[in-house]
Amino acid sequence: MVNFSLQSVYGIALLLIYLKINLSVTGYPSCDSGIIENCTSCDPGTYANESGVDCYCCQVFGQCKIDSLCVPCARGYYNPASQKTSCVACEKGHYANVTGKQECDGCEAGYITNKTGSFECQPCAEGEFQNKTKQSSCNKCDPGGYQNRTGQEECLRCDTGHFSNHPASTGCTACTEGEYQNITGQTNCLKCSPGYFQDQKAQAECSMCKIGTFSKDEGSPKCEDCPKGEFQNVTGQSSCDKCHPGSYQNATGKSLCEPCQITHYCKIFGCHDCKPCPAGTYGNQTGLVDCLACPAGSYSPSTPSGVTQCTECPNGHHNDKKNQSSCVTCDSGTVCNKTGCINCDPCPEGEEADGRGLSECAKCQPGTYKTAAGPSLCQECPDGTYNTNSGSQTKQDCLLCPEDKFCPSSGDNPQPCPASAYCPAGSSDPEFCNTLLKPNKIKMNCEVTSSFIVVMSVIGIVVLVIGVFVTYRVRRYYRLRAGQPDREPLTKSGTHVYTGL
């Protein structure tokens, strides 16, 4: 209820004010004293206020009783002629900042007014300009330009290293790292080309990558060092070159590669480090793409630093291939009596090498022979033969052991046959007879003696008795198990001599 009353009062007050204003403008005063005949025309820049008695009662509109009663045009208005009853509002782009103007002034360049009846001009805002007078609007700065002050007649061009890419810019943006702009008034920055870089903002140009460095992509803020195994000896490059075979580089950012040191090699592009020559090779100069092969008859072991030359195989060893890390020991039956042997030589007939890695052949020992040259060893003379000579080359050198002698060793002379044995020809051991037999050196066998016959008879009787006793015991065992008494006599003579236990 309170809110409604206040609104009502406020509305009534506004209505009364409106009626008063309208009555004062449209109402005409009465000319009680009569029409004024001698009136003066109002000068340009003023007008006759017909609401006043001293002007309204003049016979001609635009006149007042005296010219001092004419009203000057208000600010923002003008009157170009005399004898007017009203003033005209200044057009857009014009203004009147004092009263009584016969004409409006045009806005200066950089200023505008976009409405009529203005008594002042407004400056163009930042990012805008106006290079003509008497204008009602400002122009926006084009991309590539800017204006950071008000009331300006023109825009400024972005400096080198800067850009603006939208209209009405109040400032320019600095080019970022990796970019540049060498022309003023531009709408964008340019990226540094490969091989160039820029590590600062707002720059007009890029710098070339120095030797030992590169930039692969556009817009690089910095150059990269050439990696290990690569180099670059020219400025402004987008890549590095790989070290050629036979050279290396184990550091970054270098302008050249180093040749592989002696005893080392590299067979590919882009080596970080050269490798030592492997076993079976050697290196005697720098810059090797590949190590040299050890020739047949020599070798080189695996070492951390490689070797400058190969070593010849020692006596008793050989190599029949190149690129070997060690030599092969001569097999038994072959020898090498010098260094650098490619192959081991077989021993000739009548000689042998009975071990590995020998440098000389030895003659066949007594009791052995070898019929042909080659890696085979000397052969033993057959059992029952002998040979007391060394270096024998044929089997015929082995002699048959004579009768009544035996040859326990093929390398020794025949031995006399013992008296208790017989030895036929070709015996390697005597044939001894049992103590109950005697040798027959003519028949070359053992003969039975009387003592042998007696002993054999006794043995037969003993065996028979044992057999009878065992048979009896077995039969008695089975009868007892069957529950039958043992009534059968031990013998069948009919006389009980013994009935058992």
C-alpha cells in the first residue's frame, strides 16, 4: 500500500510538470497594451522568443520591441539569418560551443559528432582515426596498423618485428621466438626458415645457425647441436651430415669428424666411436673403413684396443684360413717345424708324431713300423713277433718269435721258454702246464702224469659219496612232510645199519 501511494504521487508530479511546460511553450501572452509597431528584427544568431510579450506583440514575427530582447541561439544551435523565431540544431559532424552562433563549426580531423545539436566534438577512440573534418564517424585502423591515442587523424604502422591481425587495434603484437617481420604494417609474422633461428621476441630478422648446429623445422627458436656421429661445417643448415665410414665423432655440435685411430675401424655412416679391430684382423693406419684380414698362417687375438699386426703361428701349429683369432694345434701324426705354417706336414714312412702340437717327427720305436707317409702312427708288430730296430717301414721287419722262445714285447729280443712250459713258434707268452701235468717240448703240449690219475680217482669217489648222501636227505625230507615214517633202509642189503636221526 505504501509503494502504491508513492508511485501515485510521483506520477501526478510528472503530469503537472508536463502541463506547465506545454502551457509555457504553446501558450501565447495577451497583448493588453496593444500591438507593438516599432519592433526591431532579431539579428542572425538570435531569435525572437514569441512566448515573451515584448516579442509576441510585434506585428512581424522574428522581431522584438528592442533587439536586446532577442534570445541568442543556445550551444549546439545556430541561426544563419535575421528575423527568425527559432534556431537550427547543428548537423552531425558540426558543433557550436558558444551561444549566438550564426553557423556551426565543423569537427576537426580526429574528432566527430554523430548527433545533431552538439556543442562539442568527441575524439576518435583508440584504434580509430578520422583524417577529414566535419565527420560523424571514425574509421577503424586496418590490420597492420594501430592507434594507441584518442583524437588522431591517422593510424600508425606496426614496427618491424610486430604485427596486428584485426581492425581497430590499439597496439601491435610482438613476433614470438622463432618468428620475424622485416616490413612495417604487417598482419602477421614470418617463421624462420630451416637453418635459421630467433631466440628473442619482436625481431626483424632471423639468424643463421652456426657451424656444428642446425634447425630442421620452420620457426625454430634455437638451433640444435649436431648429434654424435654427425657434423656440419657450413652455417645456416637444416641438417647435419653423417660422418663418413672410416671416421667418427663422439661429441655433439662439431664441425668435422675425426679419422678412426690406428687399430680401429668404422664401416658405416654416422659412427659415434670406432670399434677396435676384431680378432683375426689388424689395423696399421688411421681412417680404416674395415680392418685388414690376418693371412693364412697367422692370427690375432681379441683385445680391447686391437692390434697393428698379426702374429705367425708358432711351431706345431697352423692356420689354413685367414681372419683367424688363434692357430690350430697340429694333430698327432703331423708336424710343423717353423712359424707361420698354413698346414701341418704328415710324418713320412717309418716315422710318427705321437702327440699334438709337435714340430718334429720321431722314428718308429723298436717293435713298431709304418708303411706309408701320412698322419697315422706307427703300428705294433703282431703278437708273437719282434723287431729290435727303429724306423721300420714294413711289416716284414717284424720277425716271428722262434720255437722254444717267447716274445713278451715286440721291441725286445726273444726270451727262453721256461722249463715248466712249452713255447711254439710265434709265442708271445709261455704255455705253462699244471703241476700234475708236464710239458712236451716236442709235441708242444702238456702230458698226464701218474699223480694226476690218483688225484682224479680220489676226487671221483668223494663226489659219488656226497651225491648218495644228498639224495637220501632230500627223499627223507619230503616223506616227513607227507607224514610217512621213514622205514626204508639206507641201503638195500636187507640189514639195517642206520635208521636215521
